[in-house]
Amino acid sequence: MDATTLRATQAPIKDQYRADPASAVITLKAHGTLDDQHIACKVETGRALAVAGLHPASGGSGAELCSGDMLLEALVACAGVTLKAVATAIEVNLRSGTVRAEGDLDFRGTLGVDKAAPVGFKAIRLDFDIDTDAPQEKIDQLLKLTERYCVVFQTLNHKPELSAQLTRA
């Protein structure tokens, strides 16, 4: 897809959202079922069933997906798609590229070993390696716009309002 096609595809969507801002608010959903045999949760991805379990650093076998890894994978996926869309829109030719996310966790927190240790990532690093002939100012703009428009990056960067509820079945 080139910049013209991308703009043409997005123009009527943007027009609709300008005319009716409420139509731009969409609720995305995820659903999982607790595994009755293991410490695991089966998540429906729309393409396959992903089974998440404990990370080996917290007693898991490593056979199931780790939700922390899945969070980083979601960041990589979102950032990669956003980077490609922005590159297309600002006409930066990318011959190839890779996206990496790394996050630091202190498992003492999630295991309750040390109440002062944080639960969750204390740092996440997102790195892009791209092959392009674009001038540095275009590359700088590409990174700035990718950070700005990546949903997962911005969600992590600006904590959303969270709530949790537990109900009897």
C-alpha cells in the first residue's frame, strides 16, 4: 500500500469520526477460560487458542505462554504496524526492519517474596532497526509519530483507568 492508497482508505473513516466522534469509540474485548487441570488460562485470539501460564521464574513449566511476554509481543506488533503505516503516510521507504521489546521484571514482587519489590515491569525498552535511505529528520519524525500513534505504547505510557470485578458463576 502506498501513501495515496492509505490516505484514500482512511479519509472516509476520519471524516466519519470528525462528524460523529462517538463512532470512533470502540470497545475491544478479550476472553479467556480458566484451565480446570493446570494453572493456566485459555485465551481466544480470534485465530487460535493461546494458553497462558506461569513464567518459569515463578514456577511455570514454560510450556504455556507467559502473559508478560504476550504484553511485549502486543507492543512489538502494534509498534511494527504503526511504524509501517506512518512510514507509508510520510513516504519513508523501508527496505526492511525489525522491532524488539524488552522488559525488566523483579519476580520477588509477583511471588510476594519482598513487599517492596514492584509487581510488573519496572522498565520496557522498544527498539527499531530499519534499513532506509531516508534523511535523519524523516527518521526522527517516523519514531516520534510511531510513539504518538501506537495504541499499546501510549496505553503503557499513560496509565488508563483500570477496574477489576470478581463475580460468582
